[in-house]
Amino acid sequence: MGSNTHDKKLSAMTSSHIFKPIGRPEPHQDMSVLKTALGSPETTRKQPGMNSQSKPSFDRYKCTWDGCQQRSPGEKELGDHLSAHSEDALAHWACGSTCTWQGCKSKAKFKTTRQFNIHLENIHTKPLLCTRSRCTHKRPFRNKHELERHNSSKHSAERPWDCPYDYCPSETRAFARKDKWLKHIREVQHENDAFCPYLHCLSSTIRTEKGFEDRKEIATHFNLTHSWGVVDGYGCALGSCGNTGKHDRWHVLELYRHLEEQHKIREVFSYLGRKLEGTDHIFRFQHVPLSFYNILTDCEMCASHTLQTALGNTTST
């Protein structure tokens, strides 16, 4: 009897409140409705991991040649534009002289054309930057050796690979390297690890009845689906997706698919990389293009999970 009442209550709440599109409020309406459902920009931009120093996208494709006011619409266009400046710098450079790129502060003297071309590429046309999210070092490195030295000195103590299971018997639950993380998942037995702990995953308990056959299959699944060689991976914290407690470590293509299927945000693939650059790679309310406000919907899986958790807590008390 109690179970039937619980199911009816959950069904009624789900159908009447959760899965309807959340449109743009009229000017006279209270914005708190939309902010409550999806997380307001004022709140989400203060969440841990967000890089408050990230430059606006308008300046991301600005030319770095002093005196040039060119702003390109995208990365490719900026690259082509900078290459033209590179040819100009090379034409005015003489063997043994310093860099002729307008505004370059380097005092190094280049003995060969090859050395100068490497400098132009690594510093000016294709800046060699640290790709670790939340890294405060924003200047380009002269060569790969300097970048590797930076990683070993600044990021060696980081352990970005966390065990994804809620209950883990191991004393070590965070790892500096992906291979150690996968080894942990493969060798340590976790509660209910026949299924993937990431809620959105096709191999999670709410999306499939067939679990993993062995521990090797578990590790293979995490390697192919939730790492992609990216330390942070990509995740969604839009609406109810922000209530799950963990993010999926998706490839950016998987995040794009999720936004399209669950939130009705379409044709924003090129937009994602630019918008999430320099952040923790988590898609939040402030990243939603204004043109999608009228059709934006909540994630059905996470909304249902949030309701069930809330009702379960109410029942237990």
C-alpha cells in the first residue's frame, strides 16, 4: 500500500513539474523561477573550479600583434590571420637578431631561421599553453621541454582521477595518473559495480538491465567512455544534472549529444569548446545560449533521480 502511494506520488510530481520545457520568462515575470530550476549565473559562476580570470570569448580571437585591432570569428580564421603576421615578422628578421613580432617582449636572439620559426609558432601563432584546467599560468612556453617541466613541478602533486563509486573500500581513492585509476577500478571490488555509477551512462542501473560480465570489462568501459585521455573530461550541471554529485568525464562529443537529447540545446558543438575553455569543463546555466531559453528542458533521468532521492529522504524521516 505504502509503495503504491509512493509510486503515484512520484508519477504525479514527475509528470506535472519536471519534464516540461522551461522557457524564457516574460519581462514582468520573476526570474527566480528559471534560476531555481537551472541554477542562476550569479550562483553557478561562484562554484568551485570555475576560472574567474577567463577572458570573454570576444577577446579570445583577438590578434596579438601590437597595433592590430583584428578580431576573428573563430580559431581557424585567427590562425590564418596570425600566419600573415608571422610572414611579415620573418621578412623583417635578420640572422642573429631578436623577434620582430610587434609587441614581443622576448630578448632572445635567434641564430637560425628554424629557431625563429619555432619561436613564432610556440609563442605567437600557435601558443604552447598549459591545458590543465584551473592552471594560473597563462603565458605560452618557448618549447615542449619547458611545458613538461612546468607540468612536473606544478601539477605532479595533483590527483585528478577520483574513484567514481560512492562506497570504496580502498584507502587510496584519488590518483595522479589515468592508468593507476583504471587499475584501481579493475582490481578493487565496489558495491554494485556490475553497472556504471555515472547516471547518464548507457551502462548505468537506470538505463540497462545487463551488467558488466567481469572486472576487465568494467575497466575497458571506463577507459573508452569516461576518460578519453582528458584529465577533467566534460560534464553537465544544468538543472537537475547538477544534483547528481558527480560528472561523467565525457568526451566533448558525448556532452554535445547529451545537451541535444536531454536539454534540447542543438548545433552548439563549436561553441562548447570556446565557452568551456579555461574552466572545469562543466556545462552550467551561464553557458546556455540565449536563443535556447524558450525550448530548454531539464534532464529526465536526473530529474527523476532527484525526486526519488527527495521522496526517499522524506519517507525515511
